[in-house]
Amino acid sequence: MGLPAAITAGRRDADPAPSGGARHDGFESQGVQAIEQTRQLLLGKKSGLVSIEHKLKELGLTVDGDQSQALLEQVKAVSTRKRGAITDAEFREIVGEVG
């Protein structure tokens, strides 16, 4: 006996595209190509070192390994103060201050 459709709808082993459409990531109702957008990594108070390193690489910036932690702390402080994610321009400014 299987589970009702309402319960299985969110499960990974459920039909990935019951409407016949293409499967997308679990958090996206449509693929980014369908709405002509790109994915963008947001940095904020819950970011970690991996996110910082990814954003540095994405923007073509570099810092010393020991500066990554200071950069992370500044990102968290700025995003907490402004109550939102920081922009790429703000991130570049923080990198300039830390580096």
C-alpha cells in the first residue's frame, strides 16, 4: 500500500515531474532558463567560508587564507546591520578593507 499523493509529492522518490514538465531543483518551481534569469549566490549573516570563497572566485578576487575568516566576519556584520544580503559592490568594498 503506497502513501497518498499529498504525502509523496515532496519526496525524492515520487514522480519527479508529474505534470510531464522537466524536473527542476526542489526549491525552484521553474528552471532559471524558463524565466531568463541566472542563479546568484547571496551573502549574508548565515554565510560560511565556502560561500565567501565561491563569491571571491566568481568575482575574480583573491585574499590570503587567514583573511577569509576576517572577511566572513565583516560580511556577517554588514548584512546584520543592514538586515539583508550584501551586494557584489559591498562585497568588493569589504574585500578592499580586509585585504
